[in-house]
Amino acid sequence: MRTFKIERPDDALRPDIQEKIDNLNKPKGSLGRLEQLAMQVCLIQQTLTPSLASPCHLLLGGDHGIEHEHVSVSPREVTWQQMINFSRGGGGVNMFCRQHGFKLRIVDVGVDYDLSLYPGIIDRKIARGTRNFLYEPAMTEEQFNQAIQTGAELVDECVAEGCRVLCIGEMGIANTSPSSIWMSLFCQIPLEECIGAGAGLDSPGIRHKCEVLSKAVLRSPKLGDYRGLNRGTMNTCSDPQPPNLGGLSTYILRYFGGFEMITAIGAMLRAAEQHLVVLIDGFIITACALAACRLYPEAQDYMVFGHCGDESGHRRMLDALHAEPLLSLGLRLGEGTGALCAFPILDSAVRMINEMNNFDNANITKYF
């Protein structure tokens, strides 16, 4: 696996940032969360005049072998059908990218369909879907490494175009299944409490999904050792651990993950290494953020959590990360749509620190 050099933002600039925020012509602290966001972005970019220039959205597509076990109400072909729809501008993600000025990159990293004839889709296919993790690891080590590298390379392409803020979305039928398993294992939460309806499973469907995923976890060879090693240490999902190329964290990611999810992790880690602001979306992308922070805890300093979705367990995963989302709109579409909806709030925070006048320039008596 590629290694990343991710450091927490230098805190030396904090007093100067705080002074600038406090001297804007407003009561001290009166813009609340916007002031916190402005502080975070300034620290990430190490400047008093932050920028959200050239925002990019990565929409990553991949299929999952576990879908063959009927753990999703949506059939497998919906993945490639939606990818084509995105390439024609017809998805929710397209609408929000247009609205907020994001450049959308639609990337096939593992869809079980030939999308090479569609010019709007970037072909970085690793395989036509993962293997069925009920019986074997979802991907090989080589495929895992390729997905991490692909995510990093996609970020470098965005940075070359001046990108300062990155949003990531996913499209992959059944990808709530690996997300639920990652949440359960990394947060030590019973699996049945991490499993929801996904795209619309009914109660019998949820029970079947829970049975399938529980059986898959029990069949995985190394997880007895995993539970023993981490007993009592994983309840915050952020215990420091140096990256371990043969470690149990990467084993869990590789055994259950999807290509679009591992690619998202690689993108998050490279974005943090490049000091980008990273907008985090719903349940699946939050599970990827959880995994990224398991490998590199410092990566979380670069993340802004856009929303709390309607998928079962999302709030608990956010709580485990001590993450406070900007929105709670009952969303569960995926694609990165919730994070895109939250972007104007981030934009307002940056505009506040860059465009508001201060007391001296405005000739207003400082009244606190």
C-alpha cells in the first residue's frame, strides 16, 4: 500500500486567525459554526485569506460481489445504468454540481459493465466488481493497492487544475453492506445495529441482510484475532495506530470493501496530504472517512462532515468520530449529494472571513 505523509495543520497561525475573526464587525462569536469552519479552513490552508477555488467532485462507481446474496432491493444493473445517467447530466449529483460550481469527474473503478464507450466516464476499472466476501476476500492485495493509488492520482489531477476543496460520492449497489461491517468492526457496535434499509429493504430483507453479513464476518479468518487485539480500544474509532501494510485494518478494508470505497479512501488520504478541504457525504462515504482515519488519524482535521443521513447507523458513526455534521435533511441518496448541499455553508464561512469588514475600517465602535 502507498504510504502518505499526513500531518495535523500547524496551529501556530491560530491566534492570528482568531484575532481576524473576532475583529470582524459583529459581536464576538455571533456567527457560531461559520467561525469554526473559517478557522478550520484557514488552518488547513495556512492562510488568513482562504480559498475554495476550483471545487471538484469525484463520483466513483463500482459493483459488489455480495449483491448476489440479495442484500439490496436494487438490482446490480442499476449501478451501470446510473453511471450512464450521470454521464448525460441527469442525476441528483449533476444538478448539485451545476448549482454549486463543482467540476464533476465520473470514474468507473469497478462497474460490472463496459462503460468505455461513454466519453463522460473516466475508465479506471480495476475489475468488473469485487468478489463475494461471503466466501472469499472482496479483492486481492494488488487490487486494493491499485484502488488506493487510483484515488491518489485522481486527487492529483484535481490539484493540477487548482482545486482547493474536494467532494467525494459513490455509486455501487449493495455498498451499504461493507459500510455496515466496517462500522461494526471499527466501532465495536453489534452488526445488527449498523444495518439499515439501504435503498429500501423491508423488515424481512433487513433480517436477511443481517444474517448474510454476520455469516461473512464469522467466516473471515483473522477477525478473532482482531477482536482480541482491539477489545476496549476502538470505541472512538480514532485510537492512534501507525500505518501497517499487513495490519488488520487494511485486511478488513480489503476483505469487505468495494473498489469505489477503497478509491475514496485513497483520495481522502492524498487530499489531506495535499492540504485540501474534504467534504464528507453520507453513510458510505462516512464509513470510508472512518477507515481513512483508522489508518491516519490526522486525516480527520481536513474533513468537513456535510450531513447526517437517514441510513440507520449514520448518526452513531458520526458520533464515534466526534464529527458534527452541517445538515440533517433526511437524505440517503448517496452520490455525494448531501455534502454538495452543505457546500454553501462552507462557502459562507470563507466569504465571512474574506469579505466582512472589521471595526476599524468600518468606523464602528468595538462593543465587546
